[in-house]
Amino acid sequence: MRLWKKALLAVTLLTSACSYTFTIGPREKSLGGAPATCTTSRVPPAADTVIALASGLAAVAAIYACESSGPDDDDQSCVRAILLAPPAAASALLFGLSARRGFRDTAGCEEEKVADFGNQ
């Protein structure tokens, strides 16, 4: 496996579902009336969005590569493209869902912090 493919795989695995791992959404007040802590940084959902878009583009490119291959092209390249498309599409879906949750959690956290600031 080429070095850039290994690096891409490592980055993908290390950042998989950043929003599920690194964001905490707004919760109920903790005991004693202190505000619950949550995440306002949008970096994890933004990273999920970038990976989702890249995965989606990889899936589309794989399908296009197979569709645009001519009769003289190597059949193995089309087989590889077809094998790449479903995992890339699944990755795009999962990272997209993670990004959606991350953006929702951070927005809810900001609303909660504004409400807590107004109550003081």
C-alpha cells in the first residue's frame, strides 16, 4: 500500500466520528443548579463534514470511473471502483450524520449558555 493511502487511512480512523467522540450537547442542569458543561467548538463537526464530502466525492468518482471506462480499458480498474463505492458512500453517510449531530449539539450548547448568562 502506498504511503499516502496509509496516511489517509490513519487520518480517517483517528478522526472517525469526531462529533460523536468530542462534542457534548446541552444536558439538564447538574445537581446544585450549576450549569452543565457542553461543547461550543465547531471544529469536530467541521472535520466530519470535510470527511463526509471527501468520501461522497470518492464514491461518485469511483462510479464515474467505471461508467466512463471504454471497452479497451482494464476490467480490474472497474472492479476496484465498484468495490470502493459502497464503503465510501457508507462513510459519507456516517460522517454526515456525525457532523449533523455535532452542529446540533454545539448550537444547543450556545443557546443554553446564552440562557444561563441571561438568568444571572
